[in-house]
Amino acid sequence: ATKPEEEKTRADPEPLHLDRTGVDPHVLPPEPPLSSPPSINTYRRVVWRALVSAS
């Protein structure tokens, strides 16, 4: 009744390269200590903008 292949595909994290910000987490440097999500998001946006403009 169940389809193991579909289960495996759904559980496979591989397709999820981008995090919530739409940026590959492996591309960004380590984030600062968790203080508040907004500051983290701002940090990521600034870093991403810097990476884009640098390339």
C-alpha cells in the first residue's frame, strides 16, 4: 500500500538547498550568536548582498 520510494524522496533533505531566506546556507559564513531572528535575517541579507556585489 505504501510506496517506500516516495517516502524516501520526501524525507530526503537534498533538494532543500535554500533556507527560508532563499540563500544557500553553505555559502554564507557562520552566523552571529542567536540573539533575535530579525538581526540574523538582516545579517544574512547584508552578507548575501556583499557576496553578490563581489562576484
